[in-house]
Amino acid sequence: MSEHRCMSLCDIDKRILRKAPLTKYLERYGECERIYVGSYFCGKYFMQIREQDLKEIKELCDQKQIMITLVVPTFSENDLAEGISKIHLFKTLLDQTMDEFTFNDFGMMNYLSKTYHSKLNMGRLLVKDYRDPRYQEYFQMTLKPKIFHQYLSEWIKDYGITGVEIDPTHAAIDFAEAPEGIAIGIHAPFCYVTMGRICEYASIGKEIDQKFRANNDCHLECSTNLIRYNLEDGMQWIRVGRAVYFKNETVQLKNLSEYRLIYFPIEWEEEQ
């Protein structure tokens, strides 16, 4: 099985760069072919990514011949215009080093396919399989991802989809039904379980009548805080930004000859 090692800084790039230079993380990780930047879960986070941070990431990637994927979240209606403006700004800034997008809703799939000539990945929010390990009857089964249906072949043809990203939702995942030629990305070691439009971190420091509002403006409090849950089930659970994750390091990949390992180095950040 051929593994292409990648790293995701999505939703954590600010906290990563605040702790240590990105070179430190790359030295620890070893060979890396691609870095994912942006956000899977939060339009507010995406719009507050600093140009200077992206310039530093691009410069390092150019030095080490690493490509960049820009991950685009689902924006609220109020944030859509600004979000699209940021996409264009980031695409221009990252230039040829950024050769593909990951999108997380079908409206953005349509927009990106018509606007840019870049490769397109279906993001993890579009993969709708059961993903809660507390239900052991589901977690211990071998998953055949629901995304591998007849419509995916049509999207590949009509929109030029080149990749699909999968979380380690189960003890084993069978890729026998994956379309031929599609690039498979596997997130590791954390699987996202759920996310929402209401962010705990955004409520920090707000008056009681302003807390827990959908799509609340924030100062990226998630970049300096991390929530750990103790569910007494023997698994590691964390909340980063709007998303809750559990750790699954032992997933078995079946009928897969080649894939991207998309590593999420959130634990390393705490060690710096």
C-alpha cells in the first residue's frame, strides 16, 4: 500500500505557528508532500486567516517542494460574499503552490469548478457515515463509505472531482467500491464526530445574553484554548473550534492500494 504523507493545519494554523516554527513540525513528521490550510468547519476562522501566515507557509513549501490544498468551509449566508473574496485573495497569494481546493458543500463545488482551474476534493463534511465509536455495533463493523454511490461518478465527470477525504470512523474501512482514479485522503489520527454553528470558544468573554449565538463573531479564542472530554470509555475526545473529535489510530484500510495520509498534529502543538 502506497502512502503519500500530508499534514493538515486546518483550524489550527494560528495555534501551531504561535507555538513553534512550522519547520519544527515538518522535521518531526518527516517526508511531507502536501499541506492543507484553511478550515473544514468554520467560516469565521477561514476569514481571519492572516495573509502573513499564508506567506510564511508558502515560502517554506516552495523551499521544500511541498504543494498546498486550500480547504474551504461552508459559509453562512451573511459571510458568503466575504468568504468568496477571501478565497480569491488566498488563491492569488498562494499562486502555483496551491493546486487544489477541498470543498465541504455542493454550492461551493459548483462555484469553484466554474471559477478556477484547480483540482477539487470532496471534504469530510460531505461524507455522511455513522461516526460515533460509543455505538460499538457500528464502530466495529467494516465500513463501506456511502459516498461511493452512482452520483459520485457523475460529479467526477460534471465537476472534475479528483479526490475524496475520509475520516477514520470505524475499526475498518473497505474501499472496494471507490471509483477508479479518485484520490483517497485519510484523516489521522483524529476522526471528527460532529460540529455545529454555535461555538463554545466564541462565547468566552461575552456577556451572558450574548453567549452561544449561531455564527457568533469571535477573536479566534479557539487558537488559545482546547477542550478535552473524559467520557470514561477509554478513548481520547477533544474539541477544536466547532468540531468534536475522537482518536482512532488503529483503523484498517482494505482494498486500497494508494492514499494520502492527512495528519492533524494537534497533540504536537501542546508539546512545544
